[in-house]
Amino acid sequence: MVDDRRADGPPDEGAGVLADRLKERIYATITMIAVVVGLSLGDVGALGAVATVLTTALGLWLAALVADQQAHRTVHGRLATGHELRRMLYVSSPLLSCAVGPAVLIALAALDVLSLDAALPAAAGVGVVSLFLWGCLGGLRMGGGPVTAVVAGLLDAAIGVAVALVKAAAGH
């Protein structure tokens, strides 16, 4: 097991980085669920929907970079550069990639392959399934059997949906 709690510098490119990256992916997935649910409750066209999804992802990513850089500067007394900056970019990249699925589904709606009324719930559904699968994997990685994994997946999906609905409701 990798010990990423060293006091002399940033964590190794091991379990700590992967955990941070997965945390960002889960956070971004929950946020995207909230965004597409919010869009499905309003009256928006495909162009407005894709612009909202992409600007949300970009805003999340930029906010994470600003926060990471500010925290680094405060703790270390200098800007993150080189390896530290590459780590920040790597860890935060799921905040951008979370927009790909919803953007593709909305683009399909813009091309009349499916309706926007179908694309937005489908995007939310893909996000919920993603949360379920990450929960299942976590349940298995913790040594649980299939039943424990499914329960963990259902709990993670339910919590993610609840948080997304609160976020969507707060936006309206």
C-alpha cells in the first residue's frame, strides 16, 4: 500500500492522487446530474443546454485550479509549478471530462437523433449509473461480496441523486 502522507512534499503518483482524482470525478458527476436535471425543468434549447453544460464544467475546473493554487501558495509560500502543477491539472481534469457525456447526448438532440427532452434525463441517468458503479467498485475493493457491493452502489447513487436534486432545486 502506498503511504501518501509524507510531510516533505506532495503525495506520490499513487493511491492519494487516484483517490483525489476519483473524488473530483464523483463531485463533477453529481454536479452534472444537477445541471441536466435543472435544464430539463426549464425551457432551453440544445445550444443553450450544451453551453450550460460546458461552461459549468469549465467553471468547476477553473475554480478547482484557483483553489488548489491558492491553498498551495498559502501552505508552501510559493506557486505550484512543474510536478505540483501537473498533479493539480491531472487531478482536476475529471471536472472537464464530466461534460463529455451530457454534451454528446445534447449534440445528438441538436442533430435530431433524439429529443432534448430525452437527452437530458438520459444524461442524468448515465450519471446515476456511474455513481452506482463507483459505489459497487468501492464495496468490492473494501472486501465486500456482491451483495455488499450492490448495496454500496445503491447508497452512493441515492446520495448522489439526493444531492443533485438539492442543487437543482436551489438553482430554481
